[in-house]
Amino acid sequence: MKNKIYFKFSPAVFCVLIILLFTIGIQGQEASISLQEALDKGWKNNTGLSSSRDGQEYGKVLEGSAWNPDQPQIYYHYDQNNIAENGHPIEVWGVTQQFRFPTIYGARKKVFREETNLNRIQYVMDSLETGAQISKSYVSAVYYNNLVKTYRAIDSLYQEFSRAADRKFEVGDANELEQLTARANYKEVNMTLQKHLASYKNSVQVLNSWIQDESSTYVPVEDSLVVLPLIPEIANEIPAVEMMRSQQRLEEKKLSLEKQSLLPDLHLSYFQGTNGYPGAKTYSGVQFGISVPLWFTASAARTKATRIAVDRKTNAVNDLATHTRSRLEALNNQLQIQKERMAYHNEEGATLATRILQQAKVAYSAGELDYLQYLQLLQAAMNTAVARLNAIYDYDMTVITLNYFYE
């Protein structure tokens, strides 16, 4: 007669097992936080995002430096050949100011404004990245918490079966193969449990590294995975493409500035001369001149290089826009498939897992299954529960990517 290893437990324990398979909750001393609260704290506290925010202000302040003429020169001139009417040399005091051609200052301001716009787009991208990383680490923490709870429930059963197999083997009611099989199954489940527990802790650590609140360590308040809403697409351009277009405009403005650098500089001087002898008069004068560039080689090279940079950016913008549209389309197609998969697991998968557990318990209690067959059914129920978690998790990850899509 074939020996069977029985592990008896009360109906109350069985009910707890079913609940544990579909509920989550690693209890700890950390402070609980919702996803929206985590996002608000991250956008407020994250130092990298603060640096990006300061970059906007830096660019705005720098625009004021567009009008930046050279420092005026104050000079004293004495020449014994420069004789006044009273027969004595004149001492001359004067001030000279050099200006770039007026349109250059306007062109320079346009360059600075475009650089400020680049900083603004960078801040938008950094904000989106912060939101995406917080959301992904938050959902990952909830997901791995689910897996830990699921595997912990099964792990306790496998452990008890392994102990029961050891006892039966010791008294000769079970062979060594059954004992080793029970032990191997327990070790496999236990190792998977430890792996998910480590992943959970890592997700929490990543979450807090983005929140950057030194006053507390936060864990998700949610006990189960929720289906995240997909934010409707906004008509605005994707930030990465917008940034490259801004870089293209910046190169064009630099090209305009480089061309205008060939325009002449303007010089203006005002001076007065007199001496300290009797009959001295004060003589005033002005001087105006221009500086005309005679050597064009270096400027022509810079202009050509800037024009090449403009062409490169134009091609890069078109290429990025094409790839971005393709990636967005692929993500939306992927999301539709994941939505159908998730709907199946939500509607049928959970019920199927519960029925497997119920029928396995009845059959095992009636002696219709040996412990190995019973464990296989438990494994099947667990796999169904895990498949449901995977379906929701994959869907949420794609939703997050689309909601915070920036490159």
C-alpha cells in the first residue's frame, strides 16, 4: 500500500491561506505614504530637480548680460607739441567707449533666451523623470510586497510538508525520494521568497532615494496593486523632441550672431583739454570711429561650423521625432494587449486559483491526493495568483511610461 504524508490543518487556517494569497501587507515601522503624496514630496524635495529648477532662474538672470559693452577707458594725454593759444601745452583728459554693432546685442539676447528655454524644457524632463521613477519604484514595492505575501503563505505549507516527510522517513513510512522532493520544493519556494523580499526592500530604498525626505522612511500605504489610470495624451510636443528643436533654434541663433560679428565695432570718445597758465581756455572734442574686420578666415570657419551644426540638429530632430512616434505607437499597442491579459486574470484568474485551492483541500482531506499531488495543485494556484499580479504590474509599468513619456 502506498504511504501518504498528511499535513492536517483546520478550516480556519485554510481560509487564512486563501486570504493571504490575494492580500498583501509586509508590516514594518516605516511611515506609510500614498503614491500622490510620494510624488508631491519628491517634486518638492528632490535635490536634482531643485538644481534643474535653479537652472531656469540662472538662464533668466543671464539674459540681462546680453547688453554688455566693453568697459570705458578714461585717459590722460600730454603732448608738448599740442600748444594752446596762451603758448603752453594742453593737458587732455578723456573717456573712450567701444560698442559692438547694435544688432549684435539683440542677437546675443536671443541666444540667451533660447538657452533659458532649453533650461525650462530640461526642468520639465527632469520633473517627468522624477515622477516616473517614484511611480515605478512605488508600484514595484507594492508588487513585490504582494509576491512576498503570496510566497510566504505557500512557504509555510511547504515547510510543514517537508517536516512531515522527514518524520515519515524517520519511522519508515516514506521513502527517501519523497523526503528529498518535499525538501527540494520547500527550498525552491523559500529561495524565491527571499529573492522577492530583497526586491521589495530595494524598491522601497529606490523610492526613498527619489523622495529624499530625511525625516522618515516611507513605504506604500496600498495593500494591493491598483490599476493606474492612463492620462490622455496632451497635444504638446514630447519634451525630448521639443528640446532638440530648441537646440536647433539655438544653433540658428548662434549662426546669426556669428554672421553679425563681422559687422564693425563702434568707438566714441569725448575729451577736454586745458592748462594752468594765464589766459588758458578749455577745449572740448569728440572722436568717432569704427573697427572694420580685415581677417575673415577664423570667422568664416566658425560660421561654416555653426551652419553644419544647424544641419545636424535638423536631421537629428526629424530622426528623433520618427522614432518617438514609433515608440509611442508600440507602447499603446503593448498596453492594449496587457489590458486584455489583465482583464482575463481579474475576471477568471482569481476565481480559478480559489477553486483550485478549495478542490485540492477537499481531495487531499479525502485521501484522493498524496502530498506531492496536493503540492502541485498548491503550486498551480500560486502560479495563477502570481500571473494576475504580473499582469497588473506590467500594465501599470506601461501606463507610467506613457504618463511620464519624455524621450
